[in-house]
Amino acid sequence: MTDKLRLIKKYPNRRLYDTRTSAYITLVDVKDLVLAHEEFQVLDAKTGEDLTRSILLQIILEEETGGAPMFTADILTQMIRFYGNAMQGMMGQYIEGNIKTFAEMQRRLKEQAIGAFGDRPGLSSQEMWTQFLKAQGPGMQGMMGAYVEQTQRVAQQMQEVLVENTRKFFPGLYPESDTNHNKKSGSEKQ
């Protein structure tokens, strides 16, 4: 392990121990590490099993149950339906790609906010960001709308490619498309 990676051990009593600071920490502390872009790994103290994902999911659960949730019940339902589905791996990559794109877009907007308002003492990053977003409201809505449309197009294209590849590899599953069948039925009626 590199010195950069912070090791956190999880004990059977559910306590988290930060080996760098030699102190017990909470999920809030782990969330602070995430927000500070600290690299860390959570290991089961007894088995050595990597529990990082599990701890991150606990943090997300706490964030979702307290305050304003990010995910609607419909989104969570759709996500659950992808588990065990052949599309599970692809969906994970799709979501990860979208989150990375969104984070990059946020980084660029933050740079623009600093350019517009400067790096003024007494004005916190959060306050500056809030002022910038208020001033950029309609532009942000347009950009987010374009982003949503783009992701919908990509999802549609992915689906079309999958169907086409399925037709190539398993021609028996799709003897003829429904549109060809409907055209024949329509011409027979005339």
C-alpha cells in the first residue's frame, strides 16, 4: 500500500479505526475524507476484506434519509431492476461515465465562478458557488437540459446497438422486425 492510501479498519463492534491518526472515527469523518478527496480503504480488521463500497453505501443511505434525497423512489426502483440483468455491467459504466462528466462540468463552472467573482476573502467557496448559480440560472437550465437530452440519445443508441448485435448473433430471436411484419400485414389488407 502506498503512503497516500489511508487505511481504516472496521472492527466487529462496528467501530472504524483510522490507522493514520490512531483514532476511532465515524461515518461523518469518512464522508469528510471523501469530500476532501482523500484516498482511503476500509478493511475488516479481522478478515482483511475490503469494505470500502459498503461504507460508502452507508454514507449514501444516511444522506438519502436525512434532508433532501438525490434519488427518487422511481430511480432506485429502476436501479434495483438492473441487478442480475445482462445490462448490469453496462449500466454501472454508464452511470459512472455520466457522474464523471457531470463532475467535470461542475469543475468548469466553479472555475468560471472564480473568474467572475474572483477569489475574494470572506466569500466562502459555497457562497461564491451559490451566487454564480443564481446569476446563471437560465443558462444552467439550458445546459442541464442539453446534458439530459444527450444522455437520453446515448442510451437510445446503446439500446439500438444491442438490439442490432442480438439480431446478428441470434437471428432466431428476431426473425423479422415488427415493422416489416406490420408492413406485410398492411399490404395484405389492401
